Amino acid sequence: MRNLLFCLLALCLSQFAVAQLPPSFASSAIFQKDPLDRAYITPTRIVWTSDSGRNMIQNAEVLLRPGVGQSDMASTPKCSMENRGNAQASIILDFGREIHGGLQLIMGMGNSTQPTQVRLRFGESVAETCSDLFPDWKVGFATNDHAMRDMVVDIPRDGSMEIGNTGFRFVRIDILPANRKVVFKEIRAILRYRDIPYQGTFKCNDERLNTIWATAAYTTHLNMQEFLWDGIKRDRTIWLGDMHPEVATINYVFGANPIVPATLDYANFMYPLPGWMNGMSNYSLWWIVIQHDWYMHHGDLNFLKTQKDYLTGLVRQILAKVKEDGSADLSGFPFLDWPASPNAAGVKAGTHALIVWALQDAIVLCKALGETGVVQECEAGIERLRKGVLPHNGLKQAAALMSLAGTMDAEKAASEVLSVGGSKGFSTFYGFYMLQAQAKAGHYQQALDVIREYWGGMVDAGATTFWEDFDLEWARGTTPIDAMPVAGKKNLHGDFGAYCYPGYRLSLCHGWSSGPAPWLSEHVLGFQVVEPGCRVVRIAPHLGDLEWAEGTFPTPYGLIKVSHKKGPGGQIESKIDAPRQIRILR
């Protein structure tokens, strides 16, 4: 029965809609249309070749010209790669930005009618394409864990071939047989993506912030695959806590995309009560927060009603763990993020605050559902929890959650913990909540400075998407991700990382790092949802040191457009264009 229900669910989801069958298919055939689109990307530069004056690689510049995807026998120039004895022909191509997908090879006529073995290495950095595999996780080595990115394949003479399904920006090709010549007419990346408009926009007089906003939005966009993933090279799966910054980005950039309710439904099926989402109690708390934010932005009461049984059951499961003295032990893995993990006391304090936050959001949802009894239970549970507030133990992650949950004074959290040391102690995931807590305390300028320094530090190092983890110290004196590794010098991708992401296992496109996009839209442009479905929206811009900012925000009724500019006295002059169904507060 459970499998049947899941099949019915899958068939009902919009991304699995049955397409019109081609005439050659029987009418009873099982035919599912791919929910994603494809585009072909021409390389933007040749990073490196192994040729050292022996003409082993000729006409490589041909690969930088847009192609048509068709092999031919015309005498037009083609790129040839030829091994001379044991001297190997190799090339590394840069496709300009992070991509999810594979590689298309359009072949010419080589010197053998037999298939040729080549080694293909996809890399999120140049150095990753030069790395070797290690069977376990280890700094300095790469893996094929979650996606095949290092492989030996046979490629044909003439014809074409498509290979790979991973996250990458760079590709290295090594010809393996001795004295073998291979000819390429075209080498193109295959971008697999959702063809959806960027309805939300952000622009200001600081191009660094514009780049960061766009990079954050693109990071989430690439992870909008069949379902909402955390990473396109590694963690190609659904992690409920990691989803929250991605859902915030979707709300402010893409609007009501069906991938979010589909992913939440899938999660409910995969992790039925009394289990926890992903086996982690904190991620069940984030599930509630995501449901709240989705409802507030889109007002989809019909979808919320489908979540009622799981929501009320989960809430009561949480409340059963809250004791009279305000302590709570939810069991499961009490996880905030990996950099916070060594600070066990801080993690416990942050988890306690996250319980309060989730129950506060559950009250909003249960009121909408008419579940007055559960509302009263939540209110009583929060009252108990406030007796057991724990110290943050100097952990920025904990202080941020405590501020946002209202269990710690916002100004005290910001001035004594969050804004101390600038971006020191920030992380790609919980950095979003640190920024949110700084905004709650009115520390808008400090938050802007952190965004420029921390997320901007990744951009400076060659990032076109934001990473699973980052520390500014990693970037000091190291090789950036878009440069060849240098002997005796640490490289930014392969020589750092910890926990489950040492070395090249570190994902350089991780959705949980996209927080600056929704933060800049919410606090600089000032879009704040007050009532479910954006019936009431407050416009409260905070420009900090910016001279102007403008952008758009998708709502169920259409776009809200704003333009903010500082006047002669520093006051903000705003122009607002909103759908008539929305009441705007200032």
C-alpha cells in the first residue's frame, strides 16, 4: 500500500506529468517527461595542455567556438590530441561557471577505427581535475562518492557521445593508449536545469553585492533538480534543515515553484513519524519552519491542509520531550552545522532555541488549520521552555538562534557575540541566521560588511556558486579554484575541509550557502511578509552605506517593484509599485 501511495504521489507531481506520446510509442507505454531542460555550454578558455612544443595538441582553439552538435567529415579545422609514445596528450577546459550535467563529445576521424580509452575528470576546481581518487575521505584526494566525476571511458571515432552527471566547472581529458590520435570537432558541457524566470531581482550601487546576490540565487537554482538538493556534486539528496536557506531564496527569487511542496511531500513519505527528518530531530524542527515560511509567502492553505496530520503529530512528538523545568531532549542527532559541532554546550543551547522557534511557527500554522487545541499545547510548551534557556557558550550559531527565537535579547546577542570579529566564526549555512539576527538588532551595516567579506571572499577565490564550507583563512596565500595547482603551495579546494568534506569532497555548490540573496531582498530592499499569501507586505529598506538599491519581489498577485535612494540628508526616498490586492505598510 505504501509503495502504491508513493507511486500515485509521484504521478500527481507536476514535474512527473505524462507527456503526449510520440506515435511510435504504444498508448499504454509508461512515458515520463524529463522535468528539466538542457542547454549546451561552449568552453570559455583552455586552462592547460600537456603539450610542450611537440605539437601533440593542435587547433585547441577550435573548442572555444560555439558548435552545432553534429559530427561531419568536412575538412574544417578540428582539435587533435595525439599521444607520442609514452608522452600523454591532456587538456583542461573551463566552462566559465559551475554547471550541473555532463559532457558532449562530437568526434572527428582519429588514427584508429577502434574505440579509444580516455580518462575524464570533472572538477569544481582546476585542481580537482588534476587529483587522484582515494577510497576514503582524505584531504588532498578526491572521491566518486555520490556522483561519478573521475572515470575511464571508451569513446568512438566520428559520431558523438554524452557522458557524466555531476556538478563541475572544469573538465580534464587524458588520452590513454600510446601513439593514439583522437580528433574532437566540439566539446560542450550539458547544463541540466529548470528553465524558470528569476522573478525576484536585486541591484544596488555596489557591484560586489550584486554579484553575491546573483551567485547565491544561482547556487539554489542549480540545486533545483528533480527535487530540491543540497549539492550537485555531493549531497545530491534532500536534507530538510539544509533546505531552509534554499526555500528562502526560492521565495524571494523564483516565487511559488512546485519543487518545494513536492520535496516536502517526498520527505514526509521517506521519514514517517515517529522518526525524525533525515534521522535528525533538528531537521524536523526546520521542516516546521519551512512550512511556516512557505505558507506566509504563498498562502496555499490547500497544501497546508495536506500537511496537517504530519504537522500535528510532529508537534505533539516534540512537546512530549519538553519537561516542566524547561529542558528538552529530542534524541536524534542534535546538529546545527558542522563548524558548530565541537561546541557541544553551544549546540545544545541553539537546539533549545530552535525548538522555541519551531513551536512559534507551528502556532501560526495550527491557527490557520483551526487546530486550537494544538495551539494551546504549543503555547504551554513554549512557556515551559523559557524556564530552561541555556547559555550560548560563545557560539555564534547558538546566539543567532536564541535571538531569532526571542530567548535572548537581540542587541545583546549581536553586540556581544554575532558582530564581534566581523566574519570570524561565520559559516556558509548558519551565516544566514547570523545575518538575520544582526538585522533584528539593527546591525545592518555590520551584516553588509560580513556579506562583502565572507561570501565575497569566495567570489574573490573564483567561486561562481557558494560552497559547503569556507574560512577566510583558507584563501590567504593559496591557489584559487580557477588556477592550476602549484607545487609546494596549498590550493584552496584540496588542502582544507573537515568532518564529511575533507579535500576535494568539499562541495563548491551547496544550497545551504545561498542566504545572502534572501537577506539582501528582505533587509536592503525591505520586503517583509506580514500576512499569509503576501496580502500585507511591509517595505522597510535599510541601505547602510549604499547610495541606492532597487529590485522586485514575486508574490501570488504579481511583482512588487521598489527603488530606494538616499536623499541629501540621508533619508531614504522610495518608489513602490505593488499589485492592488496587496496592502503595503511602511
